[in-house]
Amino acid sequence: MTNQDRRSRTPNKWKGGKSNRSEYKHRKPPYKQTSTAAPQGSTQDEPEESDLLYGRHPVLSALENQRQLNRVWIVPHLRYDPRFHPLLLEAKAKGAVIDEVESRRLNQITQGANHQGVAAQIAPYSYKDLGELIEQAKAKAQQPLLLVGDGITDPHNLGAIIRTAEALGAQGLVIPQRRAVGVTSAVMKVAAGALETFPIARVVNLSRALEELKAAGFWIYGTTAGYGKLLHTVEFTGPIALVIGSEGNGLNLLTQRCCDMLVSIPLQGKTPSLNASIATAITLYEIYRQRLPNLLYLNQPTENFLKKKSVDSITKCK
């Protein structure tokens, strides 16, 4: 059966679900999404974990992309840093509260996380509708590439997947609403600003989402450990949806049946499988490598970079 024949099936009239924020663990009282600022005179300035962004690069990216910020906590020496100061003034003009605090106060707010001197309370993450994500992906690339996460529960894995996917040119990610991590502060931190330009759709039923992707012309590839077609022998062409399994169990059987092809990374050592984010990075790079117009595009900047580093090293030694 050809791609065209299989894609002629009637698309499912279904749209991805919205964020189910009740699955996150909140402090009491819970953060009210309808309020964008703390009441006047309120002394409670502790942000909810799921609405907290911390670290220089993530907060800087949010400021540069004009993300809606309710409050920013920043150490004094960083507030007047030329990278932050003008952006903080813009955020303040739009209603954000800018608080100068000591590092130990940030330790309390972030519960001991590596905040790097700055944290921000942001509006809840806005997920895309699946149909909208598909349309945007097709508008951005002739051969769009979307990722699909099947039950990824580790926020560090999800954040790393988002960062790698954005860096290698993927157009977005689809994740299920249940039994999977959503966009939390930990995910934002690991993604290091990639979420400001990388859209995510959250769906109620992953199988239906895969069928909708098929109806839109996407070929579905699922990653497995050991029994799929070897990655380097697969020709990745056309619109692609790459499905990544959970950390412990991989792809569930229903998801595997929804895939057009299963692919595996050939391993030489005794380790039977790879971390989900590492496997994603390797597979994405193989797709990226195949789609490069000229492999010299990668080699030339590397050579120039190494020459410049060598000259700089010699200069410093003198």
C-alpha cells in the first residue's frame, strides 16, 4: 500500500484536549488561574511550582519573547546586568512586579533549585490544539517533523527532548494528558528557553491523535529497543511523526499498532537500551542528517571554529 493510498482514509473529527492542571500537586491554597496578580496587601508571594520559572537562560528567554510574567525575583547585581535590565523595565511596564531579593530568599522560593540568581512567576503554559499544531508545522516546513511522547513521566527527560527537538528543527510535540508529565518548572528549566519557540499540544487520547496525524499525511515512526528496523537503514522522507516511549516500558502495544514502522538504534555494548531523551536525540539527528542539503554544511563551520580556537589559544599563551 502506498503512502497516498493509506492517507486517503477519512480523518477523525477530534481535537486535542486542554491542559488538565489538576494532575499537578499544588500547595494550599491552590493557585487561581483567573488571577494574574496577587491581591493588594497580600503577604503570600510564594509561587506555585508549576508556574515557576528559574535560571538565567529560561527567564531571559521568557523576557525576550514577551511571555506574560506576574512577578520576577532577582538578585541585585543581576538586575542591572545589561542583558536583564532593559527587559525587566519592559516587563514592569506591562504590570510585572520586580522584587530585588537575596540569594537565600530565592533558595526558599525555588526550594533549593539551581536558580542562578533569578526566578519568575509566569502565566500557566498554554497548550496548542492538535489541529493548530499540525497546520503550523506544515506552514513552517515542506517536510514537517513532530514528536509524540508516549507516557514520559520524568520532567528532566521531557525538558531534554524539547531542547534537542527545537535545536534540530522539529516543529512541535504531542503529549498525552494522563499518565505523563506536563510542562512544569523543572521541564522549563531543562528546556533552557526552547519552550518559547517550540509549541506543544496536549491530547486526551494518544491513539486518536496518531490517527489524526495519519489523516494529515504524517508517516508514524515508533522507537523501540532491539526489534525495529535499524535506524540507519530507514529513509526518512515526507511529513514525519516520531513517537518516543516511556522511560521504563517504552511504547505500549496500542501505540505500536498505530505506528507505520518501528525503528531501533543498533547498539554494540551490553547495555540493552538507552535513556528516552538520548534515544530521541540520536534518532532526530539521523533524520536531520538525511535532510541536510550538503554534509559539508556541518564540516566547514567546525573546521573554522577549531582554527579560531587554536589561534585564540596561541594568542593567550603569548
